[in-house]
Amino acid sequence: MSDLQKLQLKRTAPPPGKTHVEDRYWRSFRSTVRENKGPAVQYIHFADNEPHDCAVTSGARVEIYDAMTFAVKKTISRFSNLAHAGTLRDDGTLLAASAAGSSPYIRIFDVKTRSALRTLKGHTASVRVNRFSADRNTLISGADDHTVRMWDIVEEKCVHKFLDHEDYVRSADSHDRGSVWATGSYDHTVKLWDIRSKSCTKTLNHGCPVESVLFLPGGSLVLSAGGTEVKVWDVAAGGDCIFTTQHHTKAVTCLARDSGRGRLLTGSADGTVKAVDMGDFSVVFSYTFDAPVVSLAASNDGAVLAAGCANGDLVMRRRAAESSAEQTSDEAAADESTRRTRRRTVPAGSYRYFTRGQSERGENADVRILPSKRKPKLAPYEQLMRKYRYRETVDAALRTNDPVVICTVLEELATRGALTRALAGRDEASLRPLLAICLRYLSYPAYATILVDVVLAVLEMYASVLGRSATFDELLYRYVLFIYVRACWASVSECRSG
């Protein structure tokens, strides 16, 4: 009898290096600033244009950070009470911030001189969000008085008041600061406003208090965060919810978008910030903080991330860029290595090519590698297969509880034409573990082909005993139900894509 070679276990190849690329990118953000502000860091906002200065609102002050050095350039503290929603205009020259209290107001500051240029009054409760529009002379605000207001900064007056919300308004956003704005409220809704017609064009029901809203590039998709869920709304196709993600264990408090890799960033009261792929909405990376995350922002150039926590911690991370000197040295080393390789290469067809190696002499230290005479140690299922005891081979593979081993053995038996012999003549006790393994790993693409063949063979061989064993019938019913559900889901997916 010839020796049986060991079975080569058919392990699946690891997925492409997307995870490694993402890890390398997100780990390149180094924590260059980590300080405690005392009160919670309620709001963080970057200017859209260079140099992308950052406004951090905490307590009764707003601090302007230099995005390159992270040094505090200006501190604005002319508020009678807690400050809210310090927001920079896209050019970084003006700052809008509001003061809480019984007589709330919004002030427009000149960042360079820190002087108050305008004071906007009209809200009757704390203003939680301020955003400049594209024309730079209009401001959109939302407050705890359930209203959204549109202000003319030059005239220093409210030009329209939107009254459709029924609870606190906590967030606002627009695509390219255009004419359509989205606001999120604790009344569980996201409302879309057309500031040209001064009307609410669409109401989206999130299902719980909305903490943050965000337009995606293109303007057709809006994200809303509330509870532990982030929902994706297709506003261009009627406002349908096309996707719901639930990656956090506590409420999602803030949303941001990273321009470097086009990822969605979500901050939560569970103390994490997660980077989400906006293609399949899967988590590609996660940062952990010491306290609930209440504010989050990313610069437009994708170089800086900033997060604020409920305990007053401010964390700012800058992406480490490879210096030009390092790139030049790496290129020089690569060129030198290429030149050395070319010098060592003997041109084919030359005299040196045909006489190469003749002058080489072996040394005493040379070692001859002889083939090993030791026979490979066979596993129990391999020993049984060598003796053609196929039924016991399957039982031994099942005892390993390793799907790779089980599927490799089953495929080898199918190749030998011995699968029917291995499955025949079994009782309920010996079929139960086999069917249980099949049901457990049937949804794995690497194992599905052989496992489906095994279950079909079992159905064909034991169809006459159906109805005699409740356990056997239940396993087969679960298998048939699984196949039916997968078929229905495939039909639905095909209809959606069509």
C-alpha cells in the first residue's frame, strides 16, 4: 500500500489589504494637542478655506486655534453666560457665537480684532447652532425656542422665522451652504428648508431626538444622528431612508466628514469616534476617549481631526506627512539598488553567460540537503481515510470542530467518489452533528459549495425516513428555510439593483 500524503487544508486567503491601508492612514493622525478645558467642549468648527483655523467653544469662551501649530491665536470671552456654537465664516475672518441665558443673543466678531460687529436678538431661548450661508451675509440659527431663523448680518435683523419644529433645534447643515438647509430637532424630525421660498419642503422622521445632521457631497444624501442610529436619507428621490447604521452602544452625538479618505466620522456618548466607509457603511477604524464625545470636526484639507469630550478634554490630531527629504533619500536608495542589480546581471548570449559558474569551488562548510526519511505524522481522520474507512473518517473530522478540516475531508471524499459511502447507513445520532455543522457554516462562501452538496445527498438518501425523528426533521426544516430566505433576499436585491 502506497503512503498517503497529508491532506492540504484549504484555508481561504485573507481579504485584500483595505484594513491595513485604513489602519495606516488613521494611525498617522498623531495626538499633538490634549488639554482639559474644564467645562465640556460643546462645539468645534473649522474654517472652510486655508489656513483652516479652528474655533473651540467651551464654557464662556471661544478660542481660535492655528491649524498648523495648534497654538491659541485668539480668545473671545465677551459673553454674559455660557457660549454656544462658535462658528467661523468660510474665510475665517468672522465668528458667530451665541450666549445662553434668559436673554439670548448671537454676536458676530471680527476674529482679528476680537471686536463685536453685530448683535442679533430675537430668539427666546439658548441658540444651539449658527451657520453662515454661501453669500457670507446671511446666518442660519437654531435654538431651544423650537425656531429656525434666517438673519441679514449687514442689516442686523431677522428676515424670516421658521416655526415648523416642535422641540429644541440642535443642528443644521447645507450642501455648499446653498439654498436648501437641513435642521435636526428633539421632536425626532429632520426638516429641509428652502430659504428662497422660505418654506419647509420635506420632513424626515428619524424616530428619536436628532443630535446632528450632515449633507454628503453631491447634496442628494443627508445623514441624521439620534439615539444609537445614523440614518441615510435620499432627499433627491423623495426622502426615503435607504440605510441605517448602528455602530455605537450609546447615543451618537456628532457627525463629521473626513476629506482625506472620504469617510464619515461619528462621535458618541460611549466614548468612541468611528470612521465609517460610506460605500457599505462599515466601520474601518475607531478611536477611544476617556469620556463621552460631544463635539467633532475635521478640516477641509483632511489634515486635522478634533474631538471634544464631556469632561472638558480637547484632543486634536494632525496627520503625519512624509517629508520631501525622506522621499528624496528613498528614491535615491531605490535608484542605487537598481544600478547595482544591473551591474550584476550577465547579458544573455555573451561569453560570460556561457562560462558563468565554472570558477566556483565548493567549500568545506557546504551542506548537502538530503530528503527526509521521516514519514509525516497523520491526523486520525487521515489514518482512517488511508484504510478506506470513510464513515469513521467523517466522524473523526467532525470531532475536530474545525470547518476547514471538515470541508477539506468532505471535498476529498467527493473527489474520490466516496461521499455517498461516507454518509450512508447513519442513524439520527450520527447525522445530527453533520447537519448542525452544515447549517452553521452554510452562509460562509468558502464552505457553501461542498456543504450544499452534502445536505442534498443526505436529503436524497434519507427522504424515506422523514417524519420519524423530530430532531432530524427540525434540522432539515431549518436548512430549507435558510435556502428559501436567501433566495428571497437575492430576488429583492436584484429588483432594487434593476
